Amino acid sequence: MKPLEHINSYYAASVNSKTNYPPLEGSKKADVCVIGAGFTGVAASLSLAERGYDVSLIEANRVGWGASGRNGGQIIGGFSGEEEMLKKYGEEFESVIWNMRWEGHDIIKKRVKKYSINCDLKWGYLDVALKNRHIKDFYQEKELMEKYNFPHQTKILTHQETKDLIGTNAYIGSFLNQGNGHVHSLNLCIGEAKAAESLGTKIYEQSPVLEIKKNKRATVVTENGSITADTILIAGNAYHQLDPKLRNYIIPVNSFIIATEPLPENIIEEINPKDLAVCDPNYVLEYFRLTADKRLLFGSRIKYFSDDKEYIEKQLRKKLSKIYPKLADVRVDFAWRGTIGVTINRVPQLGKLAPNIFYSQGYSGHGVNMTHLAGKIIAETISGTMERFDLFNNIKPIAIPGTYTLRKPLVSLGIMFYKLIDKM
């Protein structure tokens, strides 16, 4: 597999600095070898480096090349599968799960400050309602926030208040949450990688892994080198190619994003003067926000599997125009695709393939937040504290044989199924 450079996305075009770490060559040793330099791998590497471990981080392409450098940049509290976890562990674990919902936010906030990462981090988020059941869910969420003394401002808004706030009639109400936010994903990922490097982590790019030799000390093998380590972490998520078992645990789902030309100030004042990230609660959802240079970044899922800019632009422009008709003819400068790892039961998968080989994947659309929590939990586990790891590891992944091979028809069927649910 030939290594690749970043796709032509808004993030890649506006990155603070491009990475150029060397390929892996020769035989190396480490305490921990992390495979995959997206958010999971980078967050885990930094957490481990902060604890004093000798870490090697190896990436097939470039740091943040996959979903971590392509996503919507929305920092959303919680993770999919919380209800499944409560079902298994009972209400006595509700507070534990509640605290984990927001821990990724705190990790991001502290790291951006500690390591002076310039990544356009903003706080402010609007869940928008399309149906009455969405409003009902908002009230239940607000009750839970009040129960646990959520420290940030929240407010449920009427249709008119929502229209006044974001300049559209598309929604019947909304839930404002100043605890969620948005970020330039690729700049955050690269910034954290540089922080890990500053603490001694060795980073190798353009080095696809060919094999993992499982022994007491496992060895990761590439075309021109190898790393032997006490512990391995596989952090490839939906882009993972190494282990057939892991590939069948997740369904790779495509998400598509466009970024418009920079918008004039009068339009900004009408559609998003508070600089909020906006998202609806549907399964086949739509989300949007402003970038630092005032582009509207708009994303959704469509039944498509390629990277043709014109097609992606055409399909997403239709969706955007229903929300903001006056933006129907706005110029689109970027259009791209990323892949999300979705689990059958929606629970993120933190587990082991062998006593010294861990994996973390399957965040089902909550990746920016959950990857940072997962990285910390993996670091805790390698350090000998298993409690939080076991909360995820004890919920066994549901495998569908042939998921990777049959991903296109499965994704098409899934989108049709969830569109029906959204309409109910």
C-alpha cells in the first residue's frame, strides 16, 4: 500500500504546519508502540509520554490523515452506547458514565492551554430539533445536567428563539449548550503530536504496518523497519487494515463535508453571530459551523463512496439550501469525504487481542471527544489501572462476518434504515 498525503480538505489547506516525520527504518525498541496517528493514537501517545513511557507512534500516511483530520470539528459530550452500558452495569454507574461523557472536553481544553496549541478552539453548541421527540429528549438531558450540576450554561429555545439565533425556519426548537464546542481538528491533532514529541515520543510517518508478531514482546513490522515493544496499541479505527477480527467489529460509514467561500459579515450576523456548532439529532444527521476565516462548514451522510468534489458539493448544497435558501449559490471551495467507525451496539470498543496488544475504535460519530478519553483510559490500563478499561472491554463487540468486504451494501442499507427511523 503506497503511503498517501492529506486529501484536499479545508483542514489540510489551512493547517498551521505540515508534518514531515521520517519513515521507520531499521530495528527499534520502545515501551509502547502505537499504530495510527489519528486522535486515538496521538492522545494515547501523549498520555503515555506524560507518564514517562518511551513511546513510538507509527502512521501509514500523515498525522491526522484519516477521520481525525477530516471530521466536522464538533466537540460533542457523551458517547454512543451509554444506554447499553447503563443496561449492563445499572444505575449505580450513572455518575461514572456521566463524568466520562465530558472528560474528553477537559483533556482537550487543558492540552490546548498547556502546550499552546493554536486550533481555533471555541465553546458553544446548538442541538436543533426537527420533531417533538427531539424537544422531549432535550428536557431529559437538561434534567440530567441539573442533577449533576453541569457547570456550563444551557437553555432550551423555542422555534422563534432558534430562528433569531441562527437565522433559519428549519427547526422547531433547540438546546443551547455552552459546554460543547468546535475546533480545527487537524491543527489539534498535529499540535498534540508535537506535544508528545516534545516529551520524547518518536513519530514515524509514511510507514504502513505489514504485520504484528505476537510474542512476550510484540514486534510491529513495516517494509523497511520494525519496533519491538512491551505493549502495542492498534488505533486505526475505520481505516484499520491489520486484523480481520477487528475489521468485522465496526461498519465504516462515510461522512461528507463542504466548506464555502468566506462569508460576508452581514451573512454571519444573520446565520451564526454567536459562532456556535450546530447539529440535528437524526441518525442521518446534518451539522454545520463557522471556521476561523468565516466559511460555513456543512456536513452530512449520503449514499456515496467516492471523492468527486462536484458530486459531493451538489448533494450537500441541496441539503444546505433547505436550511439557508440564500446560500444556494454560495461558492464551495472544498468538498471531501471521511470515514467513521460505527459499532452495532454503538458502544466504543476498547479491548485486547493478546495480553500485550490493545485496540480502541468505534466511536460512532463522537470521535473528537471520545478518542481523548480513550487515549487516557488506555494509558491508565498500560500503567496498571484497569477499572475504566474493563467497563468497555466487558461489553463484547458484536461482529458481522464480512463487514469490511460488504461495507458498501451494508452502509447503503443502514442509511435507508436510519432515514426511515428519522422520519418516524
